[in-house]
Amino acid sequence: MSRTHTSGSSTWTEKEIRQQPTSWMTSLKNIENLRSRITAFLAPLLQDSNLKIILTGAGTSAFIGDMIAPWLARHTGKNVVAVPTTDLVTNPVDYLYAEQPTLLVSFARSGNSPESVAAVDLANQIVRHCHHLVITCNEAGSLYNNATHSDNALALLMPAETHDRGFAMTSSITTMMASCLAVFAADVINSASFQDVATRCERIIASQEDFSTAVFGDLPFKRIVYLGSGGLQGTAREAALKVLELTAGKLAAFYDSPTGFRHGPKSLVNDETLVVVMVSSHAYTRQYDLDLLAELHRDRQAMRVVAIAAATSPEIASGPHILLPAAREFLDIEQAFCFLIYAQIFALTESMKAGITPDTPSASGTVNRVVQGVVIHPWKG
């Protein structure tokens, strides 16, 4: 694929994309060193069959829950749900119940977003038996400091470099995501097993050289749609937000599931649209992804349809595609990290191509690295 612009190597955003595999491994080893403390906090809570585990955060931090909650619920057999802090704050009684024991798992890069702090306060006000697990990248953040001084909370700090200095969350989201998986599913996600994910992603990053290559093709896209099934729909959502953020909205971005896409949203596809299908590694789910991929090829409506997958098939081979570097068979929850790397690099290259400074893409200042302008109203329930 052709080169389109100079590299963004001088930006924090590129540095933070590249550092991810190393940051993941550092964090997972830290988690293992803290295992006895984590177990002492969580074990009594997890023994309660009525426990509700809410994965929460704002914006990109909320999408961690979208990506991992379905798998964690199935793997642990626990009631694990994803609810953004932005919903918890405005509609707390829809999600927080006084008599249901709750563990609120809060993800935050800075830990200073108004909704992040307010969600914790509301949970403490409403739920009689409430505990908090804070996973954050900022030792100086309000969320971290409040948790360290609370007797019903445990705070886990990510490696310092993951407190991303670029506008868009990159290493922060993936490191918090890997760490949460390691906390609740150490039998599957740990420093030994996750080395395979880190190595595969290092190879993806190396394949993009100086990030001046057009990841999905050097074409004048005006809109992009990411599609993924199950937890990969959360990955698609984060991928869409990343390009929307880094291009300051110049490239319109959407997301859906492959099956849901047919029910109306497919109407947005035209000859200026890029569609990226993140193909599941699960044999059953994969069938639906490939059906939609074949349909999009037959339609010939999109400017380009690209599949990202671990293995090929006739449907994948018949059009533009990216095959992940060879590795052992991955679960979708592991494969999501690979898909996110491609999406982050694409968003960065599109930002540079549009002449935007990716570390500070909002020239008007109306969108900020740490959200501003939110008024937290007191709860009077």
C-alpha cells in the first residue's frame, strides 16, 4: 500500500501506540506481584452469588467494559455488566440497587473526570454493601487517591507511561483492559500466556514500519464503519471513536455488529465508505461475520471493504484483507488487542494525512483530554 504522509514519530500518540506490548507485560507482572493482596480483597466478595460487578468508565474507558464484560461473565460465572459512568451519574437507580452487593470496577486514565468520581460517590450512597476496584494510570488522580484512603476499595496503578499524554487513549485503554482480565481470569490471562499477544502485536507494529503506510488503503475515505461480533463490537466502537477523535471528526466513523448492520445502519454505505470487518476466531460466530463480508462484496456499494482475521477463507481472500501474524489460536478477547493496534495506527495516519496534530486534534478546544464543563448534581434519592 502506498505512503501518504510523513511519520508521526515526533508525537506522543505514536510513542504510546508503540509502547503497548511492553506496558502490558510490565502491568501483568505487577498484578502477579500483588496477587495475594488482590485475592484478600476480592475473594470474600466473589463468594457472594448475588454480587453484581459493574465495569465502568467514561468514553474510551467505558468501552473496556463493552469489550470484556461478555467474556468475563461467561468465564467466571459471575454477574458482570458494563455501564458507563456517564449513565451511572444521570440514571443511578437504573443500575445501582440498595440491597444488591456491588463491586464497581472503575477504569480511568487520569481519574479526574467528574463522572468517574461522582459514580463512586453515588454507588456508596445508594448501595448498602458496595466495594470498589479502581484501575487507573494516574497516581495523582482523584480516583486513585480517594481509593487509597477508603476501607472499601482497592486501587491498582498502571505503569506510569500509560498515563497517555496524547489526546486519544491508546496504551492506557489496552493496559487497563489486560490488567482487569488478569485480575479476574488469571488462569487464562497472565504474563506467560499474554506474552503471545504482546509478541503478535509487536509484529503488527513492526509491519507498519514508520506508520506512514495507509493501513486500509490510500483512498479518499469520507466515512468508516467498523464491524465486530460479541465483545468485538466493543472493539469496533473504540476503533470508531479513535479515528473520530484523531481526525477531529473529518472522517465520520460508525460501528455495529455484522448482523445488526443489516437492520438499517447499512444504509450509510456509499462509494466514499470504508468498511472494516473484524472477523471472530470463534467458529460459530465467524460464520455470521463471513456471511456479511460476502454480502458487502456482492453489493459493490462501499469504496473498500477490508477484513481483519487470524486465518483466511474464500470470503476473506476474495477482497482486500489483513491476516494477523501467525500465532497460536487466540480467543476473541485476545484478538481484540491486535485489532485495536491496527485501528490506532489507522487513526493516527488519517490524522496526519488530514494535517491535524494528533496529540491535540481539537483546534477549537471544545473537546478536551480530561472532560470539562460537567456539572455534578447532588443525589437526593
